[in-house]
Amino acid sequence: MKRIIRCALAAMFAITAALAARSSAHATAEQWYSFNISCSNDNAANVATGAAQLFVRVTEGPGANQATFRFINTGPNASSIADVYFDDGSLLGLASITDSGAGVDFSQFASPPNLPAGHDCTPDFDVTAGFLADSNPPVEPNGVNHPTEWLDITFNLQGGQAFDDVVAELSTGALRIGIHVQGFANGGSESFINDPATAVNLSSLGATAARGQVTLAWRTGSEISNAGFNVYRATSVSGARVKVNDLLIAAQGSEASGSSYSIADRPGYGSFYYWLEGVDYSGQSSLHGPIWVNVRAAVQRPQYRPTLPGLGR
């Protein structure tokens, strides 16, 4: 009987240890774009803020023949994405608008009905009918202001079009995305369009954990003017980020083909968030993530200590 109990305990500890070694992993095909092209250029500091911390992440889905555009403000400088506009492309119709955050509230259509200073862009930015949304009054508080907030706009694609066609049109400028940003510290506003030249086509991004070590791995489909990558870690989505790598992880991909990368980190035990930063040769950067990982301590099997004769139990 004791042998059966010991075997059962051993099996239980083996299963528990295996479960403890597992962690949450996330992988997705996505493309990120920065907004470092300003149509208005009213204030140099505001333009720099927009270029450094405003991004759109483009992903396939969630449904068949759909594409989703997530608008993100990584902070920390004061700014609010208040209006979003789309100019042409393979999109058929706006399917849904989803926002996250206590102070985020968007709906279809916008005022003004075209990107402010859009005719100062080259070429002119002319919004496609119905392809626009803005934050509801009060405008600035209900815009995208912080890293914990985001706005998703999902489109149905035209018949015969695929997600790759959307990415191709974003890269050539056949499809452009405009944002009107308010709430800067000086009270000004700026209009931006996405920059197709700073994109890293991220094919996959995932993280696994075992025995206290986290391995972050990613694959790029293509890299345009990419100098390399940095990896950041934090204990919460809005927490202070710590850079994991000492030196820039040098780019290995090209415009024609991407490459595979990985880095190991030992953050200790607990829940952690990781971000991947792509840095181009002009110093502009784009942030991917976060990815959540739970690192658990391995369960140790108790040592069996036989009772020595004469000592009792």
C-alpha cells in the first residue's frame, strides 16, 4: 500500500511540476505603423510627441475577410487621439468600433468630416465616405490618452481582397490612415498620417517560460529601414518598463525577407508584460505588444527520508 501511495504522490508531483512549467504564450500576425508624418506641423514639440508615442496596429480578423486597426497611445506626454480617418484602399465597410478604457468613447463619423489640414498632405488626404470615427464629447477626455486605452476599428474587405492586400496598400500609400490629435500640454492640436516607411512586418511574437526563464521569440516577414530591436519588461501594463537587452539586437531581415529572433530573460517569479520595440535607422521606433507571461516556481518533490533504526517515526 505504501508503495502505491508513493507512486501516486510521485505522479501527482510530476503532473503539478509540468503544469507549473507552463506559461501563457501569445502569437499573432500583425503590422505596426507610426504617425511621424504631420500634415499640419503647427508645433514641433507636438509633432515629436505624436511620432514617438502614437501607433496603429493592423491585424487580420477577427472574422473572415476582415481587418482590424488598433490605435494606441504609449505615453507619457499629454496627447489624445480624438479623430480617425481612412483614405481609399480595399476596405468595403466599417464593421465595428470597439474601445477600451474608462475614458474612451468613439462612434462612427467625425467632426470635421475630413482630416484637418488633410489638403496640406502630399497627396491630398480625402476621407472615404463613412470611413471615419471620433471621440464623443467631451472630446479630449474620451480620446485615446494612455497606454491602458485603445480604439479598435474593424472593416469588412471587398470581395476578392485579402489581408495581404491591405498591408500592400498601406506600404505603397494607396491606403492611408489619418488621426487628429488634441490635448497636448500646450493646448494645441496636430494632424498625422501613417508612415509606410517605418514598418516592420511582424509575423509572430510569443513568449514561453520554464524554470524561471522567459524566452521571447519573434519572426519578421519583412523589415524596412530597420536597425534592430529592444525588449522591455514590466510588472503591469502601465508599470515602469525595464530594458532587457544591453545592446540593440541587430536587424537580420530585409525588405524582401524577414528573420527569426529570440532573447532569454530571468525576471524572477510572478506575472510580467513584455514589449518588442523596432528601431529604424532614423531613430524612430514602433512598439509591439504587450505579451503577458506568468512565471511560476517549480514544485519540488519532497525528499524521502527513511527512519533510522531505534529513532522511531
